[in-house]
Amino acid sequence: MSDEVSAEILTTHILDLAAEGKRLDGRGPDEYRPITVEPGFVATADGSALVRIGDTAVLSGVKLEPGKPFADTPNAGVLTTNAELIPLSSPTFEPGPPQPGAIEVSRVVDRAIRAAETIDLTRLCVTPGEKSWVCYVDIHVLDHSGNLIDAASLAAVSALAHATVPAKRFEVAEADYPLEVNHFPIECTFVRLGDTIVVDPTFDEERAAQGRITVATDEAGQVVAMQKGLVGAFSPDDVKDVVRRAFRHGERHRALARGGSA
Amino acid sequence: MGSVGAKEVPVLLSPEGLRIDGRKLDELRAIRLQVGTLHNADGSAFVEWGANKVMAAVYGPREVHPRHLQQNNKAVIQCKYNMAAFAVDERKRPGLDRRSQEISKVIGEAFESVVFAEEYPRTSIDIYIEVLQANAGTRCAGLVAASLALADAGIPMVDLLPAVAVGKVAGKIALDLKKEEDNFGEADLPMALVPQSGRLVLLQMEGHMTEEELSRALDLGVQGCREIYEKMKRALRERYSTGPVGGSS
């Protein structure tokens, strides 16, 4: 009960600050927390990346193995994205089947990767209708301090960008080769705090938020995915404004996804 | 979208600028709305929208199950979107999949944004959406059905929630995609509008759109929602008027 009360007080404080254009951690409304991308964090994965946005930490690992293409897409490989909000990352997560929050993170990340055609799935086909690569993108949230979608998608895209197709191990080809990544979708999330719309919300800001909106952009100037979440509303002009902001942040984060940084 | 290695792409836009079913770019499919279609539910509605058939029921405010979800200061709004196994061409595995869980979440949040939940503390308002026949745009049809069902159940709300998807078909921004346009089109952008405030409480997007196209798509969607809003109000009046319009009651 006292948790609820302190959360309520914090929410009021966050909203009061937002009305003056301020944030609890001193950032401006359009400022991200520091971001680091550490590719190759897990040696057993075919591709991986540990992403930190402020205190939020998300690890993504890519595994490829030979499998069967879907009947309706015989010429394409298979891509599946899965996010786990494991109990280690927050006192509010419990073990068990994936909760709607985790499902939303994986669906929104998956949507951006798929819509942007990040990977040409037809290149993952080995024998049409019989054999193709199945690419698993698994996302583990290690520390939940807000804005999981941006951290998860940056980790996933970065892990794909640094992945190797284990062709030799599975005796599909003579040698392993790098996974071809054609596009770099970047997701950018905002929340409404009163009349202000701030980027990269913290856990407490998300709890105070009156609506959340994520925009995924690619390097070719296209919006490839969007998702409005939480309780709250945005006007069409709000949406147009955050799209503009998402393009700008996207540029910078894309360089991190490609190169990694410390 | 979703067309990797798929069959032949049909002609989505004729040289005259008409769509696969003869509609103009800013034209909705035929929509039929019926309120109060189920006996047991506190509120219900049936929506036939193009070749979609969607039923929605509302139960509540009633006791919360499971109990631990109960909130002391407001009603919890629980939304379940489900698609029947026979609703699509290739049988869908019945039960909860990730797609339905995500849709349930965003629709539930959309309604939480407009329902006066604080009027009914310690209760649950349960919204069930059943897609019986699907042809693109089922989440919007479900939202419209659920919104009418909530009104039918007498739940106080800021406003009804009209919803529609805008997409990109053969390079053009088009209102209310049907299945072929959704499968072979270049983008899909479902939205739900609060007509009173002009704000969106549901918004998703997948595909490819430039900033300028997205801006036009939003405006077209809002226009479509306002058209659907009128139909929704008419459907409610039909349900609750006791005689011929203008007659004594």
C-alpha cells in the first residue's frame, strides 16, 4: 500500500516538473539517456548485443538453425522474435507465461524488423519448400528502468547486424558467413506527461504517462512501424511531431546499431 | 507486407483510380451495425463491415476475476479479442496467440482512456470481441462493436470510439483496406478516434510511409472515423427509439 502511495506522489511530482519543461533526472524533453551498444556479448550466440539506455539493460541473442519454411512462403526463411521480461529485471515481474507487456515488446520489435525488411528472408532459403534457416531473435530484459521497446529493438537490430550464419556447423555450406542486413529500423518511444511529450521515458515516467507512442524509422526516410500504448491519447499533430523527432534520433541510434559503442 | 514468396500480386488500383472492389481511395466498405444482439450480455453489438463479421459483448460492472486484479479506486477494464478458428482461409489454431493478446491489450487501453472507470471501484468491466469472419480491419471492427456494446451496457464514457485503418495501396493512401489490399499493400495504419477531443487512443502502423504520406494518412483516417461515428450514433438511436423517428414515445 505504501508503494502505491509513494508511486502516486512521484507521479504528481513528475507531472508538475513536466509542466515546467523539466524532468526528474534533469534531461530535456527531447533528450535520451546515455546509450551504449556492446555487440558480441554472448559468445555462444550467432549474434548478440547488450544495450544500455541509462539504467535499462537489454540483451539480445540471435541463433540460426536449419528448419522448414512455412507452407505459404516456401521460398523464405523464418524469423521469430521473442522477448522475456524475466523476474531478475524488476520486482514487478513474476515467472510464468509471457505477460501482455512482454508480448507487446516482442510484437512491436518484430513488426519493425519485418516491415523494414531488415533481413531479406528469401536469402535464408536453402531448398525451396524443404529447407531454410530459422532465425531466432531472443530478447532478455536484464534491468527494467523504462523504455524497453527502444532498448530491445536496438539490441535486436544490433545483434542481427553482427550475426554469422553458422553454415559450416550445420553442414549447409563450406564456411560460415555474415548474415546480410539490408535495413536498420530504429524505434523511438515517447510518452505524454501532461501537455509535454518526452522521449525515452524512465520506469517512473512510464508509470506517470498519459499515453505512450513508438515510431520506427529506417535509413531511407520511411516510417516502418508505429504503436500507441498505455492509457492516453495523442492528436494527429502530436503524432506528426513525434514522427519528425523519431527521424532525428533514428540517425544517431542507427550508427550505434551498425558500429556499437562503449 | 506479409507477401514474401507469395502468389501473384493482383491489380490493386485500376487506371481510373478505382480499387479492387470498385471503391474510391477515400471510400469505406459497406458497414452494418446492430446493437443489443445478445440476450445474456449486459451490452452487445454485431458489426458487419465489408466481409468482416464481428460480435462484441460487455459484462459488468461486476465482481473482479481473478480477485487480485481488483482496484480500490476504479473499475478494471479487461478486454479479450479472439478470432474463431474458421474465420480465416487457413484454419487458425484456436485459443490465445500473441497477436490476439497484443490486440486485446491495445484495445483495452483505448477503452480505459475513455470509460469513467472511477465510477465503479472494485469492479470489472469485461469486453469480449469475437471475430467470426475476417477480411482485414478486424481490430477496428472489434473496437466499433465493443464501443457500441459498452454504450448498450450503459457504461458512462467520454465518447464512442470510431475506428478505421488507413493504408497504402499501389503507392496511394487509401481508407479502410480489405484483405487483398492488406496482404499486398505497402502499409497499414489502424486508429481509433475520440471525436470529442480529436485525439487518437489507438494507433498502430506497419509498412512503409514517408513523413508526408503518414501525415495525409492520419488526416484521412480521422475523416473516416468521423463518418463511422455518425453510423454508430444512428445504430444506437435505432436500438433505443421506441417508435418511428419523430413519433411519440
